[in-house]
Amino acid sequence: MTYPDPRYFGDGGEVSAVYRPDGSVAELIYPNGTKVHYLSTGATTGGLFGLYRYEMSAEPGGPGPHFHRTLAESFYILSGSVRIYNGERWIDTRPGDYVHVPIGGIHGFRNDSGEPASMLLHFAPGAPREGYFEGLIELADAGEEERAEFYRKHDNHWI
């Protein structure tokens, strides 16, 4: 494996870092209290990756087994315990645990602990996952055909 082709051609670098202090307000809060922080979106990284802090409420829930055709997904547990499906079994993770799912890999995640939990979600390349996260709220009242189109559009293929 080699380094990718250069994407920056300036002489001395540029001032372009983005700082997001701890305690910043989440961009999305679900009715159950789960919060999603858009740390770096595909739009802000030039499509390289997306990174989100996902703070799950104590209420049980999360997506069941599925896969993506266009992106890899990684999980880094910050607090609590998140159950992550690795394609074969559910793993009870704890802070510091990491799971990487390559493109096409079957996975899912749930918080069944009864306590809050948080993790970093990393998607590569940087697909517009914000539309997926935000659209889930409206999906509760959607019909079967509308749900299928939403999941197809957002590259979620359920098992």
C-alpha cells in the first residue's frame, strides 16, 4: 500500500484546522434523548470520512443487522456498554473497545444495558449520514414503500 496522490499543492501549508470544544451542543437530539454530534461530516472532510459522537440514552434500542455497499463503519466505545453485532454474534463492548466493519460487512448496534452509553462512529468514505440520522425521526410514520426507499437511498441493507 502506498500513500494516495497529493490533494494539496500549496507551498507552506494553510491555517484550516477545525476546533470543537467538549460540551458543544449536539446537532441532533432524538425524542428518546439520544444525541448525535456531527464532529466531521463528509462535506467538511472533502468526502474522506465522517465522524460522529453518538450518545445513546438508557432506553434500549439501535439498528439490527445490516450492511452498506458503499462505506465502511467503525465504532469506538467512549462510555457505557454497547452491543455490537459482528456478523456472527453480539459482542458486549466497553470503553476503549473498537470494532471496524469493512464495506459489505454485516453489523448492528444496540444499547440494552439500561444505562447511557456513547461511542464514536466513523464512516469512510464520508457519505452524507446526517440525512440518514435526521430522517429516522420521520420514518416512524412512513409506509413500507417509503421506508424501503429511505433505506435504499442511505445504503442500509437489512438482513
